[in-house]
Amino acid sequence: MRKFLFLVIVVMLVLSACGAPATEAPAATQPPAATEPPAATEAPATEAPATEAPAATEAPAGDFTFGMLLVGPYNDRGYSQAHYEGGLYAAEKLGANMIYLDKVNPADRPGTTPDQLAGELVSQGADLVIFNSDDMKDASTAFAKANPDVNVIMASGDQVWAEGKTFEEIPNLANIFGRMEYGKMIAGCAAALTTKTGQIGYLGPLINDETRRLASSAYLGARYCWENYAGKDPAELEFKVTWIGFWFNIPGFTSDPTQVANDFINTGYDVIISGIDTTEGLTEAKKASDAGKEVWGIPYDYIGSCEEGADVCLGVPYFNWGPAYVEAIGAAMEGNFESTFSWIAPDWSDINNPDTSIVGFVKGDALTDEASAQLDEFIAELAGGLNLWTGPINLQDGTTYLAEGEVATDQQVWYLPQLLEGMEGQSVPQ
């Protein structure tokens, strides 16, 4: 269903553009010189780059160049910016060149496909191409098969997971993703330790395996901390998921995340956990707080996103792609690139280590001292082996998913078919 919706969006946008003169795909952009990223415990000291990307340039001849396709703007304060800055980190560490194309989605680039745009990156000098969104899975497969001499990283996806449902042998493609389930559990815990109404809203993107397991992980973290730290009855916790239909707002095609956030606020949900690529949940929480309501937000993806509403931000689970990109791109530079499926856990010795941990959590200014201390205890429990994906766990329809004491396999977590019992919201696309 998700692929069908995606195709419908593409077709509608293409038809709306009929009669417009044809244009060539834009040249890949080379970012400014890389700078050392900020420590993971702090938000970046600088503002986001200007909205207009730097002028397009080709990569210098003779040097290793990697290209990156970003589903959203490179400065979105969310998912795409996290990849962009991870790329800058890798380029600096490896002495490589980075070029990129952002806004690779059917709204911003109607009539083009990610595999076509990957070809544009190669024509500009890319030796390796990174596809950064789950929506690019099929395109990354097609491109890798058509270009066996170009190494490909699919950030998410499971094409080359030998135990996965869609396994294929694609020697020049690797899947890389972080176990953000832990970051979402921490976010859910922070929400449960803060809410005064017992109502937590989850602002979701589209519905698929990834988004179901992340939303459900946030619920598991919230339920655990609600019961074990706040000492409250799990039956009294309300956790509602509302999906907008894509990773970020596409006017006319998705639900408006601003409206969804306000619907949460106006119906008593006082903490909004974001699962989308952008920060509407946090910014609307700040507006409501400024108007006198007690509302908090937890953004997603990018280390600096709390800056969009620092006074109400409880913290942010974020991706730190740099270390994984250094390893994979470095192997490609040495001629040792491997087709592997990497689903990487945080570095539990320090989840905010910018050189080692793919997943981190930065606490926000709105988190109380008491909640902060309890959150530290919860993180220590996770680091010590606490696995919230342990039964009994039922699916939303009441079906037993994990029996008492049963620990979920990676496949059961990755391919979660429904939301969990106790969560309100749609489990499958309609």
C-alpha cells in the first residue's frame, strides 16, 4: 500500500507539471569544507546553513568522491541534516570529497527517480553513492544492479540481510542503520516521566515496518518508566499514534503535521514525541507553552533539533552517521567494500560519543533534575542488558506476539506487523 501511495503521489505531481519545459537533473552539490562536528552532548553552536544550497561543482579529479541522496533539505534540522553532517564528518576523517543532491522526493523532483539522480552523482565524479531514505530501497537496488562498479550504501533497507525477507546477493550494496529502537525507548521514558495528563502523542510519518517498530519502542519505554519509575498503573497511560503519510509535510498529499500536533495539544496530550523528519511537533509545543499551556516535545533525528524549542524540549534521540560512514567508505577507498547488513547498537559506554555511537540521546532543557536522574538510571538498565522486547507482548488486535519471557528475535522486531496492545492508532496503511 505504501508503494502504491508513493506512486500515486508521483503520478499526480507529474501530471500537474504537464506542459512545462523539460529540464535536466541538477548538478550535484559539493558542500563547504568540512568542520569538526560538535560534541554529541551539545547542540551545534552554529545556525543551520542557508536554505539555498551552494553552487553546484564537480568533484576534483583523481580523489575519492562519495555522493549522497537526501530525501529532504540538507538543513532540515532533522533526518537529512543528520546524514549531511555525517557525510561531512566522513569526508574530513578520510580525506574524501562529498557531493550531494537533496530534496530527493516526488514533491520536489517530480518526474525523476532516485536511481536516475544517483547516475547524476556518478556523472559528477562519485565513486560511491549513499541512498538515505527507506523510500529509496527499490531505487538503490536497481541502481546497484545496473552499476556493479559503483559501491552503494542504503541507509536502512534489508536487501542484503541474509535472514531478512527480501534478501538478494548484491555484491556492491551494503545496508546500514542504527538501532534507534533504544533511542525511542529513552524518548518514551522521558515522556512518561514528564507528562501530567498521562497522555502522550506520537507524530508518525508513514506506516511501514520501520515506523511501527520505532513507535512501539517509544511506547515500551514510556510504559516501563511510567510503571517502574513513576510508580503508576500502565493501564492509565494513553499513547496515541497519528500518521501524516510521509516523512515530512507535502501540502495537498499528507496530513499537516502542524495540525496533527495541535490536535494532540487540544485534546489533552501534553507530550508530543516526533517520528517525522522535521520539527513541527516541537515548534507547536513551544507555541502552546508560550500561550500558557503545559506542553513538551521530543523531536527526532538531529542532534541540534532541540534548538527549535529549547524551553519545552525534553531531549532528542538522534542519529550520528559519521562513524559508520567512515568505516564503510574507508573500506571502499581501500578496495575492501563488503556487502553487509549492519544494524548497529549505541556505544553503551557513551551513547553520545561522536566518534563511536550511531545512536545518541541529548537531554533537553525542559527535563527536570529528578526526571534526568531517573532517565540516567533507565539508560544504565538498557546498557546493562534490559530488553523491553521481552514477552508478554501482544499486538494491537490482542494476538500474542511474544509469550511470557520470550525475547524477540531481530526479525520479530524489524518486521513488526502491528502496533502493540495499549497503543491507539492505525497499524497498517489503508
